[in-house]
Amino acid sequence: MKRYLSLDLLRGLTIFGMVFSAIIPYGVLPDWMYHIQNPPPAHNLDFSVSGIGWVDLVFPIFIFCMGVAIPFAGSSGKMGVKSIFLRFLMLWIFSYLYVFLDFSTADGWLPQLATVGGFAALFMLYMSKPPYKWIRLAGALLSIVLIIAGVLFFDEKITIYRSGIIIFLLSFIYLFGALIWFYTRDNLKLRFIVFLLILLFASVTMHFSLPVKLYAIKEVRWFFNIEYIYFLLILLPATYVGDILKGRVSLPGGFDSLERATANLFTRIMMFAYLLMFVIWMMIALYTEWSLYKMLFSVSAALIIWLLSKRVFPQYAQISLIASVMITGGGLFLFYEGAITKVPCTVSYCLFTTGISIYLLIISDFVVHWFPASYFSRIFSGAGSNPLMSYITFGALVMPVFKLTGLIHIYIAAYPQGWPWIGVARAAVAVIFTMALVAYLSEKRIFWRA
């Protein structure tokens, strides 16, 4: 089956957002450039702050992309309970390994070289099709040696509490979501019932502040986070979207949604612009205080997208209906919950971000259709097809190499003191360079797979 490039593009953009948001200038940009609940200058978590911004969108969009991809992986016939648990285990191990193998914060050239060695070890461990069977064993041995060296020479601490929280969360979300999809892949009604049960469970446990109470217990939070279950409110609808799209992509010769559309170029451009403006509107509306006016406007605009899809883009009618339901449900739950927050996660946060993700996937279809061979499409779809590598390459390879070669001085000089937006541009260029490097490897058919 051919790859669904629009999904790769969207996934690549979300990884760009994750890495980019982590390296932009600290504490000197407007509030909307950071997690809304971690405002500048101190970036301390403030539970009294509500609303979401673009930074708060990238993680749930990635979860959505992961959910859409599950039916594609299952179409090969190789997915079973054993393979699901194996992939979960590899992701879970990865969430620790890339942290334990990162010595780049230590002074001197040796820790930087060891970090590059750690990247090489992960390369051998997670390469999808290693040319020799002994390569994975060599990667495992090199990882062990480097971790021991880090403890002995770089004062590294090995503890169960030191994991990469994003990959750690994703591993469990994948496990539960893939198992639910596997057992309901031929029964959508049952999957919908599971979704409703999770919705009920989330509403009740959030009402009694169970997430905050569990997170306060250190011995529990290192392994169990109730948000694994909450984020299934994003992943399960995404698997249904994936089921729909998989059937189309598996057609002989692949499937280009817009190639078969009857709408003329002007109508397509207007639809693209309308979708883009609606996503921007939702980001503004959710950043500021929610109101009945915003609710009515947002729901009406979402329904218009669905009606337009039925009329001129019928291939999007099903998924745009799902998006409309998610936007409507998110608005209603926001009134019930009183605030939309990422920490603690709210139902409205999950539903809204699912709807937005669907619209962004449709927008990605337009981009890939119009500019299939552009550098933009190639870089981000290439990086998106290699998510594990894309996520860690900047910190585990690019920055250590910069420090070893002296390029770090140019990198530092590219952000003059007192010019934070130049620092933003520097971060964007650095991450795009990283994405391009990963995309090049993807085009050479070199992938990491858990």
C-alpha cells in the first residue's frame, strides 16, 4: 500500500512544532508562543490559567495522526496482540533510552561525542530493516556501555523517573488504542460504545479531580497516568478516520481525494481558505474566554464545512461530519467544565483538538495535491514518515555535532541579545534543517520503527 502523504505531512509539521516550541527563546516572547498554562517569564505551571494555544495543539494532533495510522499498519495483516505489545515495549524503552543516552548538557567534548554515539546506538536498535542481524545486538550493547559510562564519568542518574514524557505517554496511548481498534476493527458500533464509556469515565474522574490526586503520588505517576485513557477520546475517532482513508488509499493506483473532486479550481481555493481561516478562528476562540457567541459561530461554521463537503467534496463528507460533531461536543463540554485546559486534561480539550486535527488533515490533502514535489511537502512528509528519528535528531545529533565542530558559536551568534524574534527565526531554521536531514534519510528508505 502506498503511503498517505497528507498524514505524513501533518505528522511532520506536528513534530516540527514540538521541537521548535522547545528551543525558542525562553521567557521573552508573548504568552501565545508558549504553553498557555506556563506563561513567561518564569514558565511555572499555573493551574488558574485556562485556554489553549498553538503549542498546546501539537501533542493531540500527533496522537490523532498516530490513531489514523493504526488501521494502515493493521492492513498488512501482521498486526496482532503480540505485535501491538512488542511495539508498545519498543516505544516504552525508547522513552528511556534517548534520555539516558543524552549527555549533551555536560561540559566538554567527550559527552557530546558520547551523545552522538548514543544516537548511533538508537539508529542500530530501531532501524526498520537492518542489513545484518547482528546490528540490533550491537546497538543494544553500545547503549549499555554508554549508559554505564554516563553514570561513571558524566554523573548521569539512572532512575525510573527519568523518561521522555511525550514518548512515554504515546507508548501507553498506542497500546490501549491499538488493542481497542484490533478487537473492534470489524465492529464500529462496539468501538463507539467504548468511546462513550471512556467519555463517561473521563467526565466523572475529572469532576472529582482524580488526575491531580493521582499525579501527586510520585510512586504512581512514573508509570500510570490517567490521561492515557483520556487521550483515547482523540485516538479512537482518529482510528475511524483511518479506516475510511485506508479503504481509499488501498485502491489500485492509490487515491488523491482532490483528483476525483468535481469542484473547479476557484471552489477548491475557497474551501482551502475557509478551512484555514476556521482553524485560525478556533485557535483564537480557545485562547480567549469561551462564550455562547463563540459556540454558535464555531458550530455553525463547522456545519457549513460539512454541508459544503456533501455538495462539492463528497469524499470529505464523512470525516467533516465527525469534525463537526467533535467541535459541537467540545463547545458543550466547555460550558459544562467551565474551562479548557491541557493540565489537567479536559474533555473539551480532547474533542476540540480532534475536530481541528481532521480539518488540518484535509488542509494537508490540498497542500500535497497542489505541491506534491515541493521542498515543503518533501521535507515535512519525509520527516513525518520517520517520527522517532525526527523527534530526537536535533537534540541527540545536530546540537552535539554543532558543539564538536564549533558551529555552536554561529548558532549562538544567530540570536543577538534583545532580539527574541530573531531567536525564533533561528529556531525555525535549525529545526527545518533537522527535518530536511531526516527527510533525506527517508527518501533513501532508511527508517526507524518501534
